Amino acid sequence: MSAEGIVYLDNYLNKQIVICYEDCTKEDFCYKHCVSTNCLNSNQENFRVGEYVLINNKPTKVHIVKPKDTLQSIATKYDVSVEKIKEKNKINAIFIGQQLFI
């Protein structure tokens, strides 16, 4: 199972809070949100629907995919490679509304 959620970024505290929309394991959650297990502010092994999860490090930028965005246009905007975006987000394609960690 994968973890789905809304990411809230707190620039002052340099943290992100994610609300789970699916039950998931710690590994699934970390894979989906591109963090290591030691970044989680929890020793739990499983997360439940509606649970808030605090992550101790946040990506430097989050891009929400808009109509007409391409991986190349996003990479150019943030001065990173397409490969870096794909690797960090574990994706091969993008869709409108998707959150990409840059």
C-alpha cells in the first residue's frame, strides 16, 4: 500500500506534516514522501487513515503540477535535471495536481 496525503510545510519550524489517506507501513509512507525512516517523528511501524505524521526534514521546494507543465519545464524552472526530479519523486510521468519535491 502507498501513503497518500496532503503535505503542509512549515517554513519556520522546517518541518512538514502529512495527513494519511490510506493505512500504510512506515516503509510505504517514507517511499511515497521521499524521506528516510529516521526522519519521522514517530517510532510507529504503521500509520492509519486520518493520522498526522510529522517529518523532521522538509524538501527545499514543492511544485504543484499545473496544466501544460512538463518534467522539462519544471526542471528548467528550478534549475535541476529531469532525472533528479524523477528520482526524488520515484516517478516516470506527472499529472495535474501532483506534488513534486524539488
